[in-house]
Amino acid sequence: MSDKVSGAIERAPAQISGAVTGKVVTISGNIVGGGSGPAYRGPYEVTPTSETQVLPTTGKRMTADVVVNPIPSNYGMITWDGSKLTVS
């Protein structure tokens, strides 16, 4: 008896459905492109600043990972020793 996987992948909303017959079957993978929201067209890369930054991604389809860059080296360092605050 051979293992057999059958079914369908639907785009919106993204689902995997079907039937599996046989002894042991492993199904793995990613669904890409599903969803019914509009595509996100904003930046996918941000650099920390002193202000709050919001990427308006709620309800949107993302096409890549968001990259958060390191804190720029020209930012000052703040230390607190329990009695003195130092900004350098």
C-alpha cells in the first residue's frame, strides 16, 4: 500500500484541505499569497529613532520580512549608577 496525499490549496482565505491515506504521511510547506486584504506598500526596513514609528500593516498582506536596523552608533549612551545620570 503506498501513501497518497490528495487535496486542494485555496488562495483566499488560504487553507489546505484534503484526505490522507496510508501508514505515515508528512505534509509541510508554506502558504504564500493568501488573504483577502490589500497588499502592504510601505517600507519594509526601519531604523530606530527617538520617535515611535508605526508601519501601517494591520489587515494587509506582507510580501517580505520587516527589517529593524541596529541603533545608529551616533546615538548617545545613558547610564545610571543609582545616584548620577550620565549621557555620553
